Amino acid sequence: MEIIEDIAIVKEVRNKQVLVAIPRSESCESCAAHGLCHKGEEPATHWITSDLKLEKGDYVKLFISPALRITSGIIIFLLPVFIMLIFYLIPRFLLSATENISILSSILSLGVSGLVIYILDKSWGKRIRFEIVEKLSEED
């Protein structure tokens, strides 16, 4: 499995806690979820525990779990489709609703899936772990 790494900039250091900013990369623009990781043009920021001697402005290499990226992709892209399908099938076949009502229910379920994703993001977002692999030299 591919090791997923990002380059980040150290913004602040407090004891062993390091605030890093992950700037938007060129690959962000071609990604379908490019608006989800970053707010506008601002970099994503995260606090990470590290024993490395770091200072503000240092560049570091971050390890990001491949499982985290896969899970995020499933939640963001497949969960809404699954919820739409359920919200279509239940009224259509269990409640004997018309097809128009079932389609409307399916479309309205996008709001429900957005709410579910928001709740999952707030509850699981604090569990996301990045690891600083190394401090990069000026030549990197």
C-alpha cells in the first residue's frame, strides 16, 4: 500500500505540540473533494505531538494513514448515495408511495446525509492523527 505523505509548514510550537499548516497542493485542484479539506484558499491546520526540535517556519513531512483517506472518501462520497437509495426504496416499496414521492424523498435525503456527515466530522475529526515523519532541510 502506498505511504501517503504531505509537506506542511510549522506555524507554532508549544512544548511538544506543533501547529502545522498543510497548504493546498496542485493535486487539490483536480480532486473532486478539494473544497472539503481546505476552507477557501486557507491551508488546513492541525495540532500534532512531536519530539522533534522544530521552530516556526520549518517544513516537515507528515504521514497520513491511508485508511483515514479511504474511510473519509467512503463517508463523503458513498454515504449520500446509500442514504438516497434507502430514502427511495422505503417509501416506494414499504409504504407503497408513488414514484414521484419516492424521488422527492430521495432528493430530500441529501440534507439528511449532509447532517450525518457533519455529525461524523465533528465526532471523528478529533480522532484524526497525523504524524510528523521528519523535518525537511532547506534543499528539500
